[in-house]
Amino acid sequence: MKLFQSRRAVSPLVATVLLIVFALVLGVVVMSVGGDYLTLEDSAKKDSTSAIDLSQVIDSCKDKGAITEEQYEALKVKIS
């Protein structure tokens, strides 16, 4: 017990500064990793869904009678 009585504690001001610096560094790391993840996810989503969405729109227009059968066939040829 006497071993720890002779040591001095870290001052509250230094402890506060260390906690703030630690929180900022942790925040920068999380934002950096999260930003890279979201960028990769967005680019993969754009590549894989653009043709599918257009096809679904064309099918929906045909089902609702907004385009004729000839227009439907022409659009299907264009997107394939």
C-alpha cells in the first residue's frame, strides 16, 4: 500500500486533454473507415441495379398501358 502513496496522480487538466485527443483520434478513424465503406457500397449498388431498374420501369409501363407493344419491344432491344 505504501508503494502507491508516494506516486502522484495525473492532473485533471491533463486527463481532460488526453480524453479529448483520444476521442478525436477515434472519431477520425471511424469516419475514415465508414466513408470508404459507403463509397464502395454506393458504387457497387449503382453498377448492379441500373439495368434492372430500367427493365422494371419498362415492364411497369407496358402493364399500365403507357406504351404500346411495339414500343415495349424496341425498348427491350435497346437495354439488352
